[in-house]
Amino acid sequence: MKKYAIYIGLVVLGLLFGWLLFGNSSNKEAEHNHNEVAETNQMWTCSMHPQIMQPEAGDCPICGMDLIPAESGADGLLADQFKLTENAMALANIQTSIVGNGDVENNTIKLSGKIVENEESNAVQVSYFSGRIERLNVSFTGEEIRKGQLLATIYSPELYAAQQELITAASLKESQPALYNAVRNKLKLWKLSENQINKIETSGKVLENFPVYATVSGTVSEKLVEQGDYIKQGQPLLKIAKLNTVWANFDVYENQIDLFKKEQDVAITTNTYPDKEFKGKVSFIDPVLDTRTRTVKLRVVLNNTKDELKPGMFVEGNIEGISSTKEQSLSIPSTAVLWTGERSVVYLKSNPDEPVFEMREVKLGNTLGDNYEVLNGLENGDEIVTNGTFTIDAAAQLQGKKSMMNKEGGKVMTGHEGHLGMQETTSSDNSNHSEMNERIKVSVDFQSQLKTAFNDYLEVKNALVKDDSKKVADDAKKLLDKLNLIDMTLLKDNNAHNHWMKLEKELKSSTKSIAETSDIKEQRNHFKHLSSHLGTAIQLFGVNEKVYNQFCPMADNNKGAYWLSKEEKVLNPYFGDAMLTCGEVKQVID
């Protein structure tokens, strides 16, 4: 019995040892197999190009950076929320701000304008008799003249005959004083002085050529005649401007009119004197709205005794103490807002402790400095993205969440399509593509004018590609001229009016800033904003041509920036020769 008990004990010990040895091994094998499956499902992405999704580690096919593990999921999030990794947040320089009441840049509103001549001080020098200009003593536009200065010498057959009448009437003045006085008065109407008339009478000689003297002092702003021209009585010879005072004219959009009143203090700056401020007051607000631009003119009279301000200069006006007509309104930085069609959107950080975001549509009010008044969509204390908004929007699109161009959500691009650099709207659902553009129907004439401006934009882009800052500034001036020629009256729809009104202001402001600097780094910074707003305009209104919206993730200190092109080939305007082909086509606007 003892022998059997020992055998049974040995069997039990053997079974127990075997279980410990092989059972644990099986668990490890099962765990190993599970990990293999998990690793097999692991996808890899690029921190700068999150559309890249590959099943194994390696280099990004676009920029060559090492791929990082893609986030596997976002459990516990609502349908419209999405999450970013801390690494992606840091690389994209995502910054957020708390929305709250308070001053917007000390409640200062900025206006763009131009120096023009003071029309109240302008004068026109005319000829008081007909004749031929024998000699013109004004050589060029811009010449300074003084009151009483000889401007021209004129031969006048009428004046010649009137002098002969005076000499004859002088001999009859005792017998026919009425005739004598009538002849003298006739010469006075032609602005001959008493001394000139007496000299003709006493000498008995007829003068062939008569001088014309300046009646005012100032600067010749325009020559209207040349030497040898035949002129009529009362015909203008010169336009003379008094530049001791000038006007600064500013455009005020109709949704801002109620913010201004006469006698408001205005601080004016210009790029010519960046460290100097010119003070003035609002002297006039045009009572008539320009239906073409949907703006009114606001005027400030400036002292210019030192001749520092030249007509044609671009200036910026800052008016402090501006307050909104709506109490308890919220304001947010313009960098937080993305525009598309009829919608303005921002990205809300849903969880203060986690990088979780969701899109939020907002309704905007007045523009105050670099901020927008928020009428609806946000509450006091909300945390929103204020830097890296485009990157957040791209992440939302890639995760199939609601985004700027896709308000219903759903994937818009696969990793393979991103790898090939195809347009983002490759979904088989055609409604997504049409909704992304949210095209507003406008006249062909308006589209043609917008296309002409777009062609000049391309010249600016090409000059940036070639690192030619001088040509960039010159081409920007041409673009500004084209933007000024776009006729808003061609837009019959109020929705189109409102959208173009906002876009036009941003387009002109960015273009003017490019034209006024020779620093190519600054030009590229303003070009980023110009491209963004022009891209929105082309999406909304169309130019009857295919346009490629291209993107470089390395531009703007790795925040990323877009630009527009007629060609699919990438030529980077933000780096030029340094990184000429860095970038990809993000969208094709048909």
C-alpha cells in the first residue's frame, strides 16, 4: 500500500509539474500570437502628412521623415469628436485660447486707406481769353509755383482787337465816356490789371502776347495743355494742389458703419515712416454707400506742412474706443476661423485635459482689429484652436469627422490616394464633392474679372518661386489694380454680395501688404493669407478653369500653408530653390 501511495504521489507531482511547464508556455504562446495579430494591425503614419497610412514602419514617401505608429482608436469619444497625439500636437504647433468677454486689442479697429489731395484746397488755373500758347513756363507735373508767378504767354486775336478799340476810345473819352468805360471794363473781364490797361492807353501800342499769372500758390498736379496749343476762353491750363493739408480716405464696410462718427480720433501709420504716427480726426463720413464695393468713404484731414505724406500712399488708420453695438459679445482671433461657402467654423477643444477636438459652426459679426465678434456658436469659457487650425481640420477630414469642407463627416481620402497626391475629394459620393465647393451662381463677367485677378496672383506666386522680391512687389501692385476693377454690382445675389465683401477686404489687405515690403519673408507670410482667401473665392464663385490647391506642411514654421496653381506640378513659393518641390496637391477645384 505504501508503494502504491508513492506511485500515485509521483504521478500527481508529474502532472502538476507538466501543467506548470507547458500550460504557462501555452499561455505565453497565445499571448505572443495575440501580440502578433495586434502588431499586424498596427498602421504607421507621418506626423507632417497624416494622410499617409502604411502597414509597416519606414520613411514618409512625401517628405522622407520617419513614420510613427498611428493611433489605434479613440474610445469614449462622441461621434463628432476626434483625438490627436501629443506628438502631433507639438509638431504642428497647435495652440488654443479661452474665449471670453473683454477688450479686443484695446477695442481698436484698423482700416486700410490711401492719401489723396485735399479737394477743398485744390485750384484750377484757367485762361480768360482765347488764343495760342506762345510760351508755357511750367515744365513738369509736381512743380512748385507761387501766386503771381508767370505761367504762360498767349497770343490772342480777340485781345489784340480789344486793345485797338481801347486806343481809339481813349481819344474819344471826353465826347463818348460811356464807350471808353465799356472798352476798359471789357479788358478787365479778361483779367487785365489797371496798370496793364493804363500802359496800353498811354503808350498807344498794341501788345501781341499777353502773360498769364498764377492766382494761387501750390503744386502742379496736372498739366492740361502744351506749348503751341490753341485754347478757348475759360479753358483749364493747370491743376494746382495745395499739399499743406491732405486727406486720408478709408473704406468702411456696411456692417461697420455704425461704429464710426465724426470727430473720432484716428492714429495713422504708413510703411514709409514705420515709427511715426500722424494724428487726425474723422471729418466726413460719406452718406452714400458705394453699391459696387458695398463701402462708404471715411475721411481724415491731416496736416502736411512738412510734405511727408504723398498722394497715393497707402496708410493704416487705428481708431480706439470702438465698442460693439451688441452687449456681452464674444470675440475670437481671425486665425481661429475657417471660411467655406455660407459657413464659418472653428475647432473646439472638448476636453480640457485631453487633445480632443470637434468642429463648431459660428456666426460672426463685426471685425475688430485682427478679431471677429461672435454672435452665435460659442460660449464664454470655451477653448478653441487659434493656431494650426488647418492642421486640425485636415485631421478631422482624415478621421471621417465633421470638417470645414465636409459638414456631414465621412472619410474624404484614403492613405493610398494621399500617397499619390490626389485631390482630397475622391469619394464616390458626388454630393460630397459638390458640397465641398458650395458654389454660388454668379455671372460669367464676374468670373472673368476674378480670373484676371487670379492670373496676376499666379505672377506673384511665380516671382516668389524665383525668390525675386522686387518682382513680387511689382506684380502685387498689378494684382491690387485688378482687384479694384472687380465690379461688385455684377453680383445680383445678397449672399454672393456678403461673401465677396468680406473676401475682397482680406484680399486687398494681403496684396497691399505684399506690395509695400521688399522683405521676401514678410511677402511669403502675407501670401499665405492671400492664397487662403483667394482659394475660398474661387471655390465660391469659380473661374471656369481647373485650379490646384497645393499644400506644404513645412511652410510657416511647420504650421503648413496653401497656394493655388494652374498646374499639378508642385513649385513651392514658400521656399523657392531651397525646397522647390516640397508639397502636394490637396484639392482640385473644377
